Amino acid sequence: MGGAAKTETTGTDTKPAEADAEHLLRQFQFERILNQGNLLGSLQAQPAILNIERTALPARAGYYTTLPAQVTQVQTLGHNDIYAWLLASSSSSSSSPASGSASASAWADASIDRDLKLNLIYPCTESHIKKYSPQGARMVTETPRIYRELVRPYMARKRDRLNWVWNVIEGRAEQDDVVARVKDPIKGFVLAPDLNWDRRTLSSLHLLALVERRDLWSLRDLTTTDVPWLKQMRRRLLKAITSVYPAIERDQLKLYLHYQPTYYHFHIHIVHVQLESGFTQATGKAWGFESVIAQLQGMASAVHPAAAAAGAGSTEVGMADVDITYGLGEASELWTEVFAPLKAKGLAETEEEEEEDEDEDDEQEQKPKLKESTFELA
């Protein structure tokens, strides 16, 4: 009992009780950064590590009522069509100027703590509202038939939302952010930062390569004849990125595609391998770029072995000819317009699964019973 602070002991070591933790935190002497958010320092002449993580944003509506007007040191990363991307500080206690927007010199000052990454969509659509609202998730299997008859027409209807893509490709927007550009109707691409990258932290690098080809909407449009083009695109992207960011080596970069993608113009994601993997890199969303190439080469081998050895197939088969399983939000139009009705009608099972079930039933009927045997091991 008594008023003395409690301690927990293990052997000869003494660990502070909870009441002393805040006091120790105040005494932490910073020495250097080990990794993002991990600091090496000392406490009472002993080495110590302090790990810092941001807590989740509060769910209180009142917090957000005044937040947009109170943020300081606002830096615009980009503005294209209905989308704007900004960095800002949530605290006015910064030693930097307290005005609402930062000066050009302040933008270049890495010492300014902009702890908020803001994405503004104006005017937003009902689809945007559904996308960012809480919703359940489903895994669906898209067969070639479902793709041809239902999903492809859905994609065609959504391609009227690509103004911002054409603005970047045709040089009307975000030109200051372009990392590399190759102008060619077939081999051309524009390489630019993804909206989720802060443009500074190389270990969280995230770039997008928008291709100039207009015939490719998604990975579904890739065929065996595209293998040489895909390999060349990979080489050019890796060369461009490592030239602009020499601190990054080629084997520190990961390339992948999304299916379903957010928008229906073929684009490639390139991230640093140390970027924390979230849903955007998860199974059911991301396809490794090299794996796609390998799958197409395998298709070419099945159709025409000699052509596969040369790196392409003479018969145009491709990703439109395979089942693809992926995740969907229950509020997404693909779920409400395509897969939920299919499920309600009992048509969600793939044709291949039905055929396999029939084959298994036939096999069970025809398979003779095996006599019991005794096996001796030598």
C-alpha cells in the first residue's frame, strides 16, 4: 500500500509502472532516426527506442466542422479537373508562418511539419460518395462470358470520366509533376506521382504510368501479342525512375496492375518495395506486372510453343479468356448492377466449376472400388 510508485521487476531489471511512463517520455533524448517513426535516443544514460505512430482520426463530427478553415501551411500538390491534392498542418503551433497557405520558400522547407494529406473532389458524384462510405465487401469471380456481356459494357459507360487522364497525357495539366514522358502513340507513356505520395519520402514512393495507347482499358485487353510491348514498358519505366531517383535501385521497385481498376485507361502502379502494403496491393486487387507477362507467355506456349519461345503468340488469346476473382464493395455499381443480380439468380457459379462438378460426378460413378491391399516397405 502507501504512496510509493509501483514497479515490476524481472531479475535485476526494474521496469517503471504506468504512472512513470509520461515522466520518462519527457526525458527521452533524441539521437537519430532509425526508420520512419522509429527514433533512437537515450534515457538516464541508457539506450532507448521511441516508436511514433499516428492515431486514427476521430469519429466526432464536431472535429471536422472547423478543420478545413483551421489547417495551416497548405501546399497544393496538384489540381486536375475535379481533383485536387494538398498537404497541410493540423496545428497552428508550427514555427513556420501561420497564414493559411505556404509561400514558395516554405514549400521547399522540409522542416515544416505537414501532417495531413488532403484529397479534394469537387464537384463529387454519387459514385464518389458510395466509394468513400462504409460498406461491406464481396469476392466475385468474373468469367470471360460475364466480362464480355456485362462488365465490358459497364466499362464503356464509365469511360466518359477520363478528362483528367487526357489532360495529363496531352500536356494540359500536372506537367510540373511529370517524372518522365515518352511521346509515341504505341510506346509512349507519362510517369507522374500518385495522389497518395507526398513527393518526398522515397521509401513510400508511388508513381503511375499512364500509357498513350487508347486501345487498352484494363489488363483484360492484354493479349499474347502484347508481351514484347509489356517487357519494353517495364524496362523503360525502371530506367526512367532510377535515373530521376538515383538513390533507388531497380530491384527496389514493384510494378503492378489493378483489377478492377479505379478508371478504365490502362495504367501501371510503381511503388517502392518498402511501401506498406494495404488493400491496393492485396490479393483480389493487385496483379504483379511480371506475373501478368508470365501468364500471357504461358498462354502463348499452350497455343503455339514456337511463338512462345520467341516471346509472343501468333494466336491472339489473352486475359479476356480467363476467370478473374477480385474484391468489390457492396456499394459499388459493379456489385449492385452486375454481380448482386447474378447471385440473386443463382448464376454466380462459373461455367468451369459446373463442368468440373459434372466430371467429378461421372468419375465417381465410373470409378471401380479398390480391393483392400497390404503394402510392405522394404
